[in-house]
Amino acid sequence: MLIGKQSWTFPNKPVITATGVSGGPFEAKGKLSKDFDILHEDLWMGQDSYEKAQRVLMEEAAQTALEKANMKKDEVQFLIAGDLINQITPTTFSAKTLEMPYVGIFGACSTSMEGLALASFIVNYQGANYILTGSSSHNAANEKQFRYPTEYGGQKPPTAQWSVTGAGAALVKANQNEKGVPVTTSATIGKVVDLGLTDPFNMGGAMAPAAADTIVAHFKDLKLEPSYYDLIITGDLAKIGRDVTYELLQKEGLQIEREKFQDCGLMIYNDDQPVQAGASGAGCSAAVVYGHILNQMKQGVYKRILVVATGALLSPLTYQQKESIPCIAHAVSIEMV
């Protein structure tokens, strides 16, 4: 049901029954490598283009989730997924392989929670019994589209972020009074926020106001205090964006313990990996949440979390036309019951 201005609650508590996470060689050297189901030794993954390799990542993540749930693809009503590449082509080709009724979405790096929010809403109101949702990114494919091909060896400023080569998929199903499982309980759909930033090498700074806006709206709509959650984790703001968002939230009067305010873009890689301000990409929050964070919840580390995935809604064309960067953030609460 709608609550407040821009939030939904899910009284039937849809279950995240299984997940799949795949990644590349750089992620295999990262801090969360043990939380990936599949890791590749090279960026090509047996393909002749990086975009085709990204397609493989999404297919693997989806198929892994189905295998964990002991389900066949024709038992799933809908696939809701997307990515960053033009016309979300890698995801669309994955959908062709998966042969599921398909809803393609684009929310840039916020796609993971946009998909989870929509899947939860549909399942909660009996629109489907099973929905597969997820998102993916590939470092070399993203760099080629939005900045420069990696072969150029272009220099990047400290504010830049490293696109994750990875994918995460979650199978959402109707709740049959299950216990000891992660469920979605609410979602807050974000507004487009654009404060005029134009630097594509400072995505975190551009997305921070959108993240703060959605977080404030979530607590206002649901009439909750930040202490309700054990963890509030943003999508891929990385170091710059996380710090700016935290300051903005303090100005709004939201007192959040700093150690409980984390970011997926700061968790996935080791400190000695050269990722500038941190990680990014539509596969970043999907891989971290559907891998590491849900594993932690099942181990009892967290009981209630709020995931706020952030996205910069620019394109190569808008950048070339010197437009500013509109941004968005979508939040989903996940709890163990």
C-alpha cells in the first residue's frame, strides 16, 4: 500500500528466496570475493566483446539463483532487470536466453533496488508468484561508453570511481508464512534530483543529494527513526558521495551512527586496489547486497537493513551536450523474519 508521499509497504512480506552473484577477475581479488557464486579469470569470459561478457554475467547470476531455489525458468512469471549500456542491451540479450516475460528497466546504478521494489510490489499484491530481478555492469564496457576505452590508459582524478564487473540477481516469491528468511517490507521511490554538477568523474558528489532526499523521504513517510535499522547502506556513492550524504542527512536532523551508514562502493574492494574513490556500476549494489549483505543477515549480523541504490541518469549524448547530471535513488527495506 502507498504510505506517505512516495513509499510502499509490503504487508505480505515477499521473500528473497535465492540469489546469484557473478564477478570478474578484479572482484576475485577484492574484499568480498568469498560472497560471489561465480568468479571469472579474465574480462572476456570467453566472448569477443565486453558487452557480450556482461550478458554472460547476468545470465550466470540469474541461473545460479534458480538453481539454488531448485526451480526451472518457466516457473518464473517475470524478469525485471537492467544495466548501464545503451538500450540496456546486455540485459535484453540475457532475457532472450532466459526466456522469461521481461520488463527492462533503466535506473543507472539504482537499477538493483528499482527492480527489487517493483518485484516486491507485484508479488505482494498477487501479480506473480515468482519474479527474478537484478542488474549488471562490466568495467571495460562502461568505461568505453561513458569515458574512454581502458586501452587508452587515461588518467583519472581521485573523485573517479571504478565500475564493478559483476551481476546480482534475486528471486522474489510470495511468502508462505516462512521463518528465518529475508523479506522486503517497504520501498521508497526516489525523485530525480539535479543540483547542476557536470563532472562525470565525480558521480558520488552528483548522486549524494538524491540519496539524502530519498532517505529523508523514507523516514518521513514511514514515521521511523534511523535507529530502527541495523544498517543503512547506499548503492555506490563511494567515499566522496558517502561523506556528502552523511552531512546532508545531519543538516536534515537525521542522526545516524556513522558506523551504521555504509556504502557498497566502499565495501567490495581491498584498500590496496586502485579504485580512486571507490566502486560504481549497476552491478555494484546488486553484487554486494545479494551476496555479502544477505549472507550477513542470514548469519545474524543484521536483522533490519535499508538499501538505498543511487544512479546518475546521464548518457554520452547529454554529457557531450554539456548537460548537468540528473540523479536518483531508490530504497528498499529488507528484514529477517
